[in-house]
Amino acid sequence: MISHAEVVRTAGSIAAIQQDDGGVPWPEGHVDAWNHVECLMAMSVAGLDGPVRRGYAWLARHQRPDGSWPMKLVGGAATELGGETNHAAYVAAGLWHHHLVTGDRGFTEEHWPMVKAALDYVAGLQTDRGEIVWERDARGRPSTYALLTGCSSIHQGLRCGVLLAELLGDPQPHWELAADRLAHVLAAHPEAFADKSRFSMDWYYPVLGGAVRGRQAFELLEREWATFVVPGLGIRCVSDEPWVTGAETCELVLALDAMGDRARAVALFADVQHLRHPDGSYWTGWQFANRKHFPHERSAYTAAAAVLAADALLELTPGSGLFRDVVGTPVSDPESCGCASRTSDLA
């Protein structure tokens, strides 16, 4: 297990690459709202208030009138104009996490309108069956399909939005209904989503996002454990490549912790420390057939996932239970959400 000082050092490696305008970039140089928010969450754990505030100012500045963010921005300019629903939803998770960690109600109130617009954008792209399509393209057209990983993250964002709404006395019951319907589809209707099953994220994300818990969560993870977990190294990004990645491994740590499987969470987090660099940053992945880091980069989003996993295991902040505690009750009756007979999209 890493120490609190090492967690702070890792968060500092994220702050070190934050751009002057507040954006936290991928190694390639672009910024997207989801990974940006994850990095802000990690810096919140370490108490890096200034960089976090600049990061939320970046989000507010780049949010569009419909509540979304461009898929990619470089130097503050949008280079991919579509608006991903999971990007928008994760802003709610970030703000709720910030409130848990800091208790700063004024900051939460300041950014509440941003979250409201974002989650209304997301809820507006839910199908009759209950899944939420992955984007609205540059011409404003909704996609014709949904992604399981993205919808799992959206579920968490909607639940966080409901908690923020309750805190601020501004109820948003349509978000709760959207989350309930989405949870049911995630738990019971894999046919609702495009097949990305070779990616490990599609395996564990329903647990990470809170839609699947209890016995079903244990059964789900057991089903593909041998496919994705490489003992002593971490987990594969994709099932058919000899490549483990730090971000996915740390997210599985969070999922295991959320379902109460602490022993495996601790062991897996220890395994992935081979990706830690002396400066506190983390290599993105390790190609274990060639025994080389791949890609040859250290990414802020990997460092952020490591910080969040460490916080969950060490309980360093009041936000350490974010992935354990943000859950809801899925709809149990298919007829009640319309998924038994309707599969229409938003075309």
C-alpha cells in the first residue's frame, strides 16, 4: 500500500501538467471533460485547491448552451464537436465528490447550474427502453446506440446529481427516474448496448458505477476474472492483448472495494504499483510479452485513478466512499420501464 505522502506526490504530478487555462490534458495534448474531472477529483483528495478551482473554471468556460462539452479540446479550441453523454454526467460525480471532500457549500452552489444543464442534456438522450445513447454529434443528431461502460458511468453521475439536488433543496426527480431505468437496463439487458466485450471496462463498470451490487456483482466479476486479471501485474485493457493498464486496474480496485471485496482490492492495488514512477506519476500500461511500457507515456488519468483507489482503501478523505455509497435501487419490473416491448432510439 502506498502512503499518504505518496498519494499527494501523485496528485502533484497531475497538477504539474495542468495547462495555464486550467485544462488537464491527455499525453497527446487534448482535454476531454471526463478525464479532466477525474483528475480534479484526485487533486481534491490531495487538497490542491488552486488547481481544482482552475479546473472547474475550465469546465464552466467550455460548457455549451445545451449543457454538453466538446469531445476534445486543444488549446481551448474544440477539435471534435460531438457531445458525449458520459462526459457531461461525470461533472456531477466530480462536484459531489468535491463537496464530500471539502464541505464547501458555496463552491457547490456556484457550480450547481453547470451540473443541472449537464444532466438535463444527458437525461434528454435516454431511449424508451432506458439506455442513454453515447453522444449527440456535431450536427445535433443523437447517436443510434449506447455504450455499457459509458452508461454505467452515467448512472453514477445521475445518482450524484440527485444527491446534490437534495443537498441544495432543488429536487430533480426526472434524474432519479432516469437513473432507475438505466440501472435496470444495465443489470438486466446487455442487448441494449453495443458489443465492446473485449474491453475490460465493459466487464467491471456496471459494478463501479453502482448499477450492479450484491450477489450479482460477485457473479459478474467472477465470470471474466481469469480473462482479464493477470496475477502480479494488474488487468488487461482488452482481452486479446498481452497488455495491462493502470487506470483500468485501479478502477477494478474501486469496484472490488465498493462491493466489499477488500482483500482482492488491496492485493490488486499492490500488483499495479509496478507502473509507479519515482516522481509519483504512473505509466499508462505494460506490454508483458515484450516487457515494455506501452504506450511509452505517463498519463494524468492513470495517476488520478490510482489516487482515487488509494483514497478508497486508506480512507484519507470524506470522499473515499464515493464509489461504495452512490448506489440506487434498480427497477425490478421490465414493464415499468418499457424495456420489455420497446427498443426505440431517439432518431
